[in-house]
Amino acid sequence: MFKLKGVIPPMITPFDKRGDLNLADLKRLVKFLSQHVQGLFICGSYGSGPMMSIEERKKVAETTVNAAAGKLTIVAHTGTTNTRDTLELSQHAKEIGCDAVAAVGPYYYTHGEDDLLYFYSDIIRAVDSDFPVYVYHNPKFQGYDISLSTIHKLKEIGLHGIKDASFNIQSHASYLREFAEDDFDVVLGTEAMWLSARVLGCEAYIPGIGNTFPELCVKMWEEGMRNDFDACRRTQFLVNEMRSLMYLARSTQQAIYCIASLRGIINAYPRAPFVPATDNEKRALSTALHKLGVL
């Protein structure tokens, strides 16, 4: 069974000052990350997928697959507000060599169980049942929760797994408990709860901080995987303190662009209406990260 394992950052999408795709920096970022992590989750929340056109998302996927050159597992987020665009992106991801797709529940409108069963069954049929399709469960961004009973029904129609970005350890524990003996992949959608999730049996996580501190995220993953929970707890506390500091740049997503510049990885911009970090915010973030000894 295909199963995600390791550190799989939700890669940011670099833009230039005008808001156009910066493919040169995208390639640089992929090559930097490929030296450290096991995979990439592209065009999700950190990747600004909902802010891009269908053609832009295809271009990001193509560029990422080519730059990774088979060294990384690539999961493309293909969720949109509607089934038609999601199917187009999902079929494209399979055709160009992505390893799996994940789709957030259709956002803006609130959708019930019947809508979701139709939505995900259409994706599964579009890419064939042998190609992994994940639910990207993000209640905050999609605007509603997907119940455990609905996840069970989705599994029965061929859903391969779930990327859980609920930030609810009780929900995550329920997924791991309910599906522990099944061929169903449960992946943590944040770095903030890795230690807790690992104790429960999780084997992969998708950390935003992994864009700029992949070494630290891999260290924390390895500590958890060898059940060195004392060391993993110390690293988890450090990572969570870093997450708190990222709000000096107004949000974790905006902070990643800033830190990427501070670390000399790339020098790119978020897409408007997100506002790049100001010089004062950059200095404050740099000072705080230096005090932690990570920059």
C-alpha cells in the first residue's frame, strides 16, 4: 500500500513583486528541500493554491515534478470550489507524475455528506482507483467539519487517506484508532502536534516550518520515529516556540517567505492581498530567531 512517511512540507509558491509566478525560485526551493525531506505537498494553503488560476497550479506542479527529478514524493493539492476544476487538476497531477492528490472540501459554500461523497467519488473515478486520493481536512479554511462517519464512507468508496489539519489531537487520535488496522493512511497536517501524533502511531507530518527549517523538522521526525520522546519533546517545544514567533510577521504563511529570505534560500514574495513583511517585522523576527539559536 502507498503510504506517506517522513517530513513533507506544504511548499510555498514563490511570486515576484508583481504577483507573477517566480519559477526560478520555485526550482531553487525544490532543490533545497530535496536535500533534506521525503516529500512535498504543493498548492495547498502555504502554497497559495486557492489564489492561483488552474493553469498556474498546473505550471507549479509541472515545475515541481521536473525539479524534484524523482527524489521526492509529490502530493498535489487539487481542491477547488467545484468538482470540474478539481477533476482537471487531479487528472493533470496524475499525468505529469505526481504520486498522489489531496483535496480540501469544496470551500465558500457549506457542503453536507451527500455533496462530499459525490465530490470525492468523482475524483477517485477521474484518476482511477489505483491512484491515491486523500481528503485534506481543514475545517478552518474549508468552513465546515467532515465527520468521522463521513470519512468512513469515503474510505469505502476508495479514499486512500486523510491529511488532518484540524489541529485537534482528539480527532487525530480517533482517525488513528478507527483506521489503525485498515489500509488507510492518516497523516498529520501540522508540525505543532508531531510528538503527540507520533505516540499514537502517526508516521508522516506536513510542517509549514519545513519550508525553511527542514533539518529541524527531520530531526524531530527521527526522534519520534525512534521513540526518543524526551528528545522529541524538547524539539517539539522549540518548534512550537518558533511557530509563535512567526506571528511577528502577521501569519505563519507570510513569515515563511520572510524566513526564506533571512536564511538565503530564496527571496520571493507572497501573492496579494497578502502583504510582505515590513523591514521592522523582518528585524523583529530575525532577532527572535537568533535568540532561539536557530538562525
